[in-house]
Amino acid sequence: MTSKIRHVTIDCADAYALASFWSQVLGEPVHEDDHPGDPEALIEAAGLLFVTVPDPKTVKNRVHVDLQPQDHTRDEEINRLLALGATLIDDRRREDGTGWAVLADPEGNEFCVERGVVERGR
């Protein structure tokens, strides 16, 4: 017997607003049944479920996602995400092109941006 991960659930202050941010990051829609003010919002294609909770984030995430740009560079993706409202937390990019950057979404949840597919092929 086995189990399958159905969703990764992210607690947040505003489920729809945070799901909307991640929808733009991933290029995947928020579920059509979800609307502003709903206590839950789902990005089904990515398996991300956002749930509104009363308590604020207080410590570093124990689980985070690593993003890999598919059709552009890591640095271009970082700039795009900053323009969407992310914050740069820790820059671990190296002069030789390796490394990553740690960003946070609008509610402070950390995630990493690695080198893109094109960069890894070089």
C-alpha cells in the first residue's frame, strides 16, 4: 500500500491573494471555483492549496519549493518574480554561474530560484 501527495498546503493570511501571486509565478490558473475572500484557493496543476489561517508566519519554512526557469535565465526569473512582489532574502549566486537565490512570496514564505534549463545545458 502507498500514498500519493494530493496537495502541498500553504497556510496564509489571504488564500486567494497568495494563490494569485503563485498563479502568476507558475503560469497556472487559480481554480475556477475560487474567488477573493474564500478561505481556500487551489492551483490544481501545481498541487498547491492555500488555506487562510488566523496566525501569522513566525519562523523559517521547514519545506520550500525550488523553481527552475524553463525558457529563460535564473537572473531573468528573479527579476520577474521581484516585479510580481517577491523579496530577495539571500543571494547565493556565484560568479561561475552556479548557485541560487532565496526569495520570499508576499507573505514571507521562502522559495529558491535555481539556474534555468538553458543555463544548465551550457
